[in-house]
Amino acid sequence: MSDAGTNAGGAKTGGRRGFGTKIGFIMAAAGSAVGLGNLIRFPYITGEYGGGAFVLVYIAAVLLVGLPLMFSELILGQQGKSGIMGAIRNLTSHCGIASTIMSISTGLLAVITCCMFLAFYSVLGGWTLHYLFGSIGFPGVEIALSKEAFEGFQKNLQLNIVWHSVFMLLTTLVVAGGVQNGIERLCNLLMPMLILFLIGLLGYVAYEGWLNQAVSFLFTPDFSRLSPKAFLDALGQAFFSLSIGMGTMVIYGSYMKQRGTVVRDGVAVSFVDTGIALLGGMVIFSILFSAGQKPDQGLGLLFVTLPNLFAELPAGSVLSIFFFALVVFAAWSSSISLLEVPVSFLIEEFNLSRRLAAALFGLAIWGLGMGCAVSLDFLNQLDSIVSLYLLPLGGMLVAIIVGWMVKADPRDQGFTGRDSGASPLSRCWLFTLRFISPVLIVLILLYKFELLDWLLASSK
Ligand code: TRP
């Protein structure tokens, strides 16, 4: 069935496409991680939960659950040399029937999750296209500059349908043509530009004296604002933003050289991802507070605040085009990595051609996404099911597989980059992966469903 030499770049080359440079790998994986999760979803949920305390819980989730799982997914791919289902099968074959059960269930879960994820993600991606074309001044495409106008835009079914279709088509074409490589190379250029652009904006808001309030909002914890759901939301956001929990990072890991540690790259990707979320948050909230507005503005934060700033700046329209082009690329490179999971599943497990696989899933996801394009409720529901339950569930399975089932040799080799033996750091990681990450995920779920109190009370 699976050919370990079938790679996600399309051709069956007998060997996986490698990344020429370390920084090239980091930028490509960061291209998947950095997306609308950082620029739309992070400020949106942080605003809902009142800032500081949520940011703290979010960072804890990244460190205690996100990072160990990022390493695990990269190691699965690097040592298993395949997409998620094949990699689990290759690395746990000594476990007999447990290997079959785990590889099939985790692999299928990843495929289903990616499809549901991309369905709503593509609608959000469509909004970024709308804003890019609006900035360019495309006839008939207008940018909403107030919260109310943006809500009107969100409910405009025709626009949603058109932009979602265009965005999905762009994603499918790239994956069908197997030219992700090109987009990823472009990301090498665009990712640093996005960072520089945000730093430039940060400098501007600091110069105007708007930054203080945003910094104290984001970094002064007020724990009274945290509900049980906040913990689950922070966990879900960590999975969403780092691109973990459904096999995307396994594919990137499978491109890595088999010798060498995944730790540095995993840390770099997570650092860039979290840094961009915080940078974006500081800029967006500075602008918002300077206009005397409240932080709980919903999904429109990015779309309403920044265009308002651009409208005031000299050369604002050029800045607006430039900025939304960067955001479109960030969303596009993420959506490509999402579609790649089901497509490489069909290629590896069923020997389908890349074009057919991309067309089939592209069409199915477009259809499901139509539901999100016409109903914001459905979009939010899909987002919740995926981020709050399916991604953590997928992450927990990966923690169990890498923590308990994969043999020590490949596991430690991937972590330390050495031929044999564990290191103090790898033992720490293994402990976290075996005991802390999965237990935290279960506890947070129990807490959210108010089962924790009940369990504690009934055990007395
Ligand atoms: N991380 C991306 C974002 O922040 C979204 C994404 C791409 C993703 N691939 C993923 C999320 C895989 C979870 C799993 O926008």
C-alpha cells in the first residue's frame, strides 16, 4: 500500500523532497502555522476574555501541550517518512493490532478534521481576498470600515459564496499542481515581510503613544475574567495557531533530513507563530483603544481596525494593499497545508493521482464550506467542534502514540539528533508527553463540561 517514497510534493520520487536550507524549512512550516489563527482568531478570543489572563493561559497551553506535540508530529513524519496514517503504521508496526487501530483511527480523524477545518477557513480566507480587492479599488468591492458595516458584509451571502469559491479554487489548484514548493518559497520572502510590516505598525502606534493601554490589556492578568471555557478556548487556540492536532506537521516533518533534531525547528516555528499573534494583537488593540472602542468586537477586529488606520495614513491605500496581500498569502499557505493532509492520504493509501485527489477533496470541502458561507452560525459551530474537540482529541492520540507506542530509538533520535540514547531534555519532553499533555487535555475537557467538580465530589 503505502510507498514510503511517495511524497507530498506530488511525484513518486523514491525519496522525499528535502528542504535545501534549515531556514527554508522553518519558513515553510511557519507559513502553515501563521495564518488567520494569528491575525483574526487570536485577537478575537483574547478580546472576548478580556486580555491578560487569557494570554497567560494561552502561553501556558503552547508550552505545556503545543510544543511537546509539535515535536511529536515532526518526529512522526521525520522518522516515519510518510503522512500521518503511514507514519504511525511504520513506526508502531511492532504493536500488532494496536498499530492498525491507532493508525487508521488517527489517520481518518486527521483527514475528517482537515476537511471540516478548511471548509470554514476558506470562508475567512475569502474575506481577506475581498479586503485585498477592495484595497486595490476593484469596482464594486467595498471595504467595510465600521463594526456594523462589517457585520453587514458577513451576512452578504453572494459575496461570501463568491470569495469562498475563489479562495478554495486557488488552494485546490496549487495542491493539484503539486506546486506548494513554489508558494512555500514565496513564503520565505513574505513571512519576514509580514513580521517587518507588523513591527513597523507597532513602531507607529508606539510613536503615537497608543501602545501602553494595549500592552497593559494584553499582559496584565485579571483572573476574574476566566471561565472554564476560557481554558478550553486557550487550548483550542494553541492547536489552531500552531497547526497541530491533525497531521499537518507530520507532513512537514517527513521532508526533514532523517538525521538531526526537530527541536530547534519546532521551537523556531512556535516562537514565530506566537510572536506574530502577540505583535498583531498589540497593534490591533492599540488602534482600537486609541479610538475609544471596546476589545470584544468579534471576528472583524483585523478587518475593521486596520483599514481605519490606513485610511488616516499617508500612502494608506498602498499600505492597505500591501498588508492585505500579506494576509492573503498567510491564509493561502495555511489552507494549502490543510488540503495537503487529505490529498496525500488518498495518494499514499489509495494510489490516486494528485490531481484527482485534489479535485475530489477540493470539491467536497467547497461544498461543505458553502454551508459556512451562507450561515455564520454554522461557520462558528464548525470552528468550535474542530478547535475545541477534534484538534485536542487528535493531539491526545498523537501524544499517546509517540509517548507510549513508538520505539525509543526513532523517538529519541528525532528529538536529540543523535544516534542513540536519550538526553535530560528528551526525558523531560517524554514525561510531559506521556503524563502532562494528555492529562491536561482531559482535565480541561472535564472542567468545561463541569464533570470535574462532580468527579471530585463523588470520590469523597
Ligand atoms: N495554523 C493556521 C492558522 O493559524 C491554520 C492551520 C493550517 C492549521 N494548518 C493547520 C490548524 C493544521 C490546525 C492544524 O491560521
